[in-house]
Amino acid sequence: MAIPFPVLSAKKVILIFLNISFLAVVLFYVSIHLDTSHAIPQGSTKLHLRDSSKGCDDLCKAKSVLLNSEAQFSQGYINYLHIFYCVCGKYPILGYALLILWLLVLFYLLADTSANYFCANLEGLSTLLKLPPTIAGVTLLSLGNGAPDAVSSIVSFMGAGSGVVGLNSILGGSFFVSCVVVGIISTCVSSHENPIDKSSFVRDLLFFLFVLSVLFVILVIGKINIWGAIAFTSLYLVYVFLVAVGHFCRKEEQEQELLPCKTRQKNADLEAPLLEGLEDHEPDSTEKETASRSESDGTRSNPSSACYYCKRIVQCLELPLSLPRRLTIPDVSKEKWSKPSAVASVTLAPLLLAVLVNSKRKDVGSEESLLLTYISGGLAGLVLGIVSLVETEKEGPPTRFLFPWLAGGFLMSVTWTYIIAQELVSLLLSLGTVMEISTSILGLTVLAWGNSVGDLIASLAVALHDRQDGTQVAMSGCYGGPIFNTLVGLGLSFVFSSWSAYPTHVVVIPRDPTLYQTMGFLVGGLLWALVMLPRRGMRLDRVLGSGLLSIYLCSLSLRIVHSLGLL
């Protein structure tokens, strides 16, 4: 009799592949770290050829140190150039494979953390604070959707010589969403013939054009002080105010305003993950119930069956990427509640923060100060763990004092997003150095696409799922998200960079002529949509979609031709 093995969905197969890749890269890194006692630290500029490590000749080490010095890497925890040139110097294919696998893992972690932890805590805060749906949509929901782009931009600006990556990532992501995502949605829903709301569309596009004009002035000036950065970021409050005024002035349309937000909450799992579209749109609850019944039946009938152990192996293979975050990010959602995990997360979270603080100290200081930080984090975690152990129940999440839990989950999800984005930017800079690709190209393509593919999958799924209101929801997200990323992502990048530039508090904007090209095509795409949609009765069709896609392809082709030196 044939043994029934569990059938895995495409998403689960890719998730297992990413977990195995993560384990392989980590084991490889640990092995070379233990084997190379004189590995070059990140950012090191001193060359000690006599201390050459095993597998790293003088030439490879010299090249690694020189490139590190020129790139001025000050972020990331792994020296990718040392791994590529010294460890994998004789086998470049292995080096490329490791870096690309690690890039896929980081993109998944960034998107999954934003979707399953960041957005979940934001939704909880929105419910707890009783925010109106429209206000929550342009504040907390936009914050959840734009977290990867915003944090990546902030991290890139805080690193020396990598601000151009953040600028190109934000503008490239906005360009991708407003042209490619809107273009694909317009093409796919052209047969629906459902018009979208004209006032909301015109408001979002005109405000986005205004934001881009302000950013253009900043780029032309070439620098901005802390007050200018704060003013630029505060423009998002103006946008929220305009949305709120429009909401409260149209009481008769309140039900139509509430429905899109509910639709987005139902599709919250589609907001950021890169791989969510591979589910074939099967309900998660049905899949979980079926798996649970099959597992329980298999356990009762024959616990030692091959199918039972295969399921356990699959569950174990899914742990490496999820377990570290599960044990450090408090989660009080009913679906994921687990008292042991909750107690462990509040206990270990302060320790993770202590490790992060010590790792980011420019002046290492005395061992006593480092030890004091670890002791403080350990004591704080111990106290929080005891309190949560006493005050929480095994049956369900706490109903009292929810705000500290949600705030803690929000803080730790931001921390994890920051760590992952920091490593992602460092890896992209290293890949650009290894492949001799401009960092602006990487920011415009790889980083922008990686952070925006989730928006494409989510918006397209929402538009196709609900023909009447889904298109309106998708279009609102396609313009509201880039506004948030530009104002908050770049704005906070300017604020933090200018604040750290003591005593002048002035940050110099990286000079990159290609930024003007990207902005020009982006404005062209917005104007095309602003002209064509009203002329076609506010209905999305193939004319609008093909025009937007053509604009994006023209910009991308021009950038590639220019990077190859053909123009």
C-alpha cells in the first residue's frame, strides 16, 4: 500500500527552500568564522598581509581591504567582500550563489516581518485607539505597508556613502508602484468597467506631484538642515489632515469609506510578503483546518507513520526563520497566542536590544560598560518575564494592559526590520562592488523591486477579488503608499542624518544625475494617469495600462543603456 505523503503548496515549498538556504549560509559563515582566526572585520582599512588567513592569499586580501576602504562600509554585521574575495576567491560561482541566496532570505525576512508582526501590531493599536478607518488607513496602514522601504532608506542614509541607494530605492519603488502596478491592474481589470472615485484620485495625484516638486528643490539645493527635514516630513501630516477633512465632510459616503479599509484588513496577509501570491488564493483557514484534521487523524491512527514524521520534518524546517522573531517579538493576536512564546519574547527582547546597542557603539569603551548594558537588559527581561508569567493565561491573550504588549511588539518589529534592512543595504552595496554595478542601479531595480513586488501581488489580488470596491482600494494604495514612503521614509532619513551631523545639523544630499531622470519619468507617469483617467470616465483600461508600462520600460531601458556606456 502506498504511503500518503503530505502535499505541500508552492508557498510552503519556497518557504522550506528559504529556511534550508538560511541554515546553509549560517553554517557556512560559522565554519569560516571559526576557521579564519584573522578575518578582516567589517570596515577595516588596515592591511596585514602577514596574517593572511587560510584560503585567502595576499592579493585577495588586499583587494578585499581596498574595496572595503573605498566603499566606507559602516553597516551590516557580515563582511561580504571578505567572504567573496578571500573565502570564495578561487570559486567565484560559490560566492555569487551564497550572496544571492542570502539576498533572497533577507528580502523574505524583511517582507514577512512587516506583514506578520509589524502590521499585526499596528492593526491592534488602531483598534485599541479607536481611530477612524480613513485616518488609520493613511497612518497606521501606510506605515505597515511602507515600513520596508522607509527603514531601508533610513539605514542607507545612516551609512557613509550609501545615501544614493536610499534615494533611488524610494523613488524607484514609487515609480514601480505608480507605473507598473497601476499599469498591470488597469490591464487586468479593463473588462470590469467600474469607475474609481475621481476626487480621491485627483487629491492623491496632485499632492504626490507637490511632494515630488518639493523633493526636486531639495535635490537641486543639494543639502538640507534639520528644520527643513522636519518640515518635509511634516507634510505627511498635511496629507492626513486633507484625507480626514474629506472623510468628515462626506458623512453620506461613510459606508463606502469603511468598506475599503475592511477589505484591506481581510487581505492583510497580502500586504507585504513577496511570496503571498503563490497561494493560488486558497483560504488559509481551510488549509489549516484540513492540515490539522489530517495530522490529528494520522496521529490517532498510526503515530509512527511516515506521513506523521514527514509533517514533523516540514514543521522543523520552517522554524529557523520564524523562531528567532517569535521568541523576541511579543504577539497578542488570538490566532498566534502562546503563553510560553509570549513569556519568552518579553524576556529575550530586552537582551536583543542590549546586544544591538552594544554592537552599534562607535567607541567600544570599557568591558564594564558593555557588561552593564547586558545586565540591565537581562534584569529588565527577567522582570517582564515574571510579570507576564503571572498575569497572562494559557487559554488566550491578555485583555487588560494591551497597550504595553502592542507597543512592545511594535518596537521589536521595528528593531527586527531595522536589523534586516541594514544587512540588506550592506549586501546590495557589496554586490554592486563585486559586480561593478552602480549603487543607484541597485537601488532603482533590486531594492525597489524587492520591496514593491508585495504591493503588486496584494493590489492585484484585491482588485481582482472584489470588482466593485477592490479596484478603488488598490488604486488608493498605489498612490497613498508612495506618498508615505517619500515623506516619511526620506523625511526621517533627512532628519536622522542631519541630527547626527553635529554641530552643523546639515546633511549633504548625494549628487546623482539619474535621480532627475527617474523623477522626470515618474512625473510623466503621474501626468499620463491624471489626463487619461478623467477622459476615459475614471475607468481603468488597457490604454492607461499600456501607457504606464511603456513609460517605465523606456526609463529602465535608458538607465541600462547608460550604465553600459552605450549612451
